[in-house]
Amino acid sequence: MVGMSIVSPIISLYAQSFGVSLAVASLAITAHAFGRFIADIPAGIAADRYGRRPVMIIGSILVMVTAFLNASASDFGFYLVYRFLEGVGSGMWMTSRQTLLADILKPEERGRIMGYFQAFMLIGQSAGPVIGGFVAAAWGIAAPFYAYTVTGAICVLLTYFLIFEPKGIVKVKVEGGHLFKLGDVTRLLKNQTYAMACFATFVVFFQRSGIRTDILPLYAANELNMDPAAIGTILGYATITNLIITVPIGYAIDLLGRKPVIIWNILIMAAADIGFVYAKDYWGLVIAALVMGLASGGAGQAPLALATDATQNERRGLAMGVYRLMGDLGSMIGPVALSAIADASDLHAPFWAMDALLVFSALMVALFAKEIIRTRFNRSSSV
């Protein structure tokens, strides 16, 4: 996660160095997201057939190689191709390691261990941009990609020497060699609890990319006349709060259950969006960002725990691939949909539209998802 975040401050700037417009430069971000989207299900299928570890290793190698190629790209077209392939490698790594995590965690510890796991991810995401900024300032705009190459190499070595295939995992073999059938995905999504977990993660990623990454910075700059430094600190408050709450939320997921954590965190996220609309100054946005950070931890961890609970007897790789696909779909659609709403109305409208979607998703989870695992405060397991 440090490596992925190291290049975040310079992705669009590096694209502009090829002489393209701002709109075209943004394709460098879209290409990476599209690569992840394309890779999610095939990576899950490969993890079922060949094992989790090989897919993690190949994904890490692909990220390492394409990071190096990005640093030496000769034109913008090659840069886009390398970013797409980097996204494919990232999708392979993320899907297979998420499948591995689902394999090795017991249901009663899933929430809190995922909390620790999420905390390390957030630390990496927070440290990466700082490192990348200093590296770019010292050695040039392409240098963060070389730093990304080094972190990719470290990831390959750690995976090869320290990560092992879980015991008792049977590699799936299907007659005729065909591991993907549309009927398998249909059966997964007919599982209401799994489908609601997927819908929740779609909405959460829609919020993260659409509001946090896209609309909020535009709103702060255009409506409240804030500079990039102020906007960056506002987003930083959200990240710090998210990090602080991540481990406690993990314990809450195991003690209280997945459903209540999902529902309440999504509703708190909706409250944060209302806070942004009514904020009149910097500190108003800070307070709303702190609320958003409080909600982000549980809204990210709890749906994954619920999806894992609901697919105990399914092919784990495919289940995690479809789950990640829904999140990446939300990441791709969110900025486009909310920007279109802003163009048609104003910069307040996307927050209200997002709120409607958040409340609807909380209602759907409440009505159709079932708590699979018994918790300390929920002794009646409804399967």
C-alpha cells in the first residue's frame, strides 16, 4: 500500500508532462481502475485453480515491472497501457490476498483481525504520498515510479518467502477445464446476504471515489475558496480518524454483528455528507470529515466479513473476485455519475444524491441481509 500511494501525488502531473490536457491526463487514473476491474474475477478463478500464493506473486511481479516501465515511458499511450497493466497486477494481488485472508481467519475473529489488517493498509496509504512527494521533489517527477518498483520487489520477496498456501484448501478442478460459469456468479448473487454485502461495498466505494476523491475537493475549492493545502488537511483528518477507529470497529463487528455495524456506519456516512453541505468554513468541513472518517472503517470492513460469512461453502476465490468487482465498479462509476449530477445542477446536489443512495443501501441491508455468525450479543444465528 505504501508503493501504490507513493505515486498518487504525481500520477496526473506525470501524465501532463507528455503534453496532454487535464481531462486526458485523468485517464491515467481511470486506466488503473479499469485494470483492477478487469482482473478481479479472473484473479479469483485463478486463485481457486492454481492457489492463492502464485496469483499474489505474479500480481506483485506485474506491478513491479509496470512501475519501472511507467518511469521510462516514451509517450502517453505507453503510459496508459502500463497503468492499465499495473492495475491488472494490483487486482490480482488484492483479490488473491483477500481470498487468502478469508481462508485463514476463523469467523469469530474475522472482524478484529481485519481491523488490524485495515490499520496497516491505512498506515501505508498515509505514508506513501508523503514519501512520494519528497522523492519527486528530490529526484524528479518520474522518481516515485522507481520507488514503487522497489516496494514491488520487496512485496515479491515477502510473498515468495513468507506467505504459504493455507492447509486444507483444495484447488478447484472442473471437467473440461472451465472454471468460470455465469451460473456460478448468478448463484452467488441469489444469496441475499452476499448480494447485500456486495451492494454495500459498491455504495461505499461509490462514496469514497465520488465524494471524497472527486466532489469534496471541488466543493471546498469552488464553494468555500479553499486552497489545495487546506483541502489536503481536511482529507487527512478523515484518514487519521479512520485509522484510529479501525481496530475498535473490528472488535465491534465480532461482538455486535456485521449487519448493525454496516447499517450504522453507512448512516453516519450519510450524516457526514449532510455536514459537508451545511459547512460554511474550514472547521465545518473538518468536523464533517472527522465524522466521515469514523464511518469509513466499519463501512469498509463489515461488508467483507459478511460476504465471507455468507460464502463458506462457495469457491472462495470466485466469491472474493465478484465482491471486489462490485467495489471497483463503484469506484469507476462514482466520480462520473456525481460529476454529471453537479454539471446538471450544482455542487450541493451530488451530496444529496449520495445520501439517497446511502440510506437506500442501509435499508436494503436491514431488510434482506442475515446475520450468519453468532456473536456475543447475538446468540440467535439466522442462516
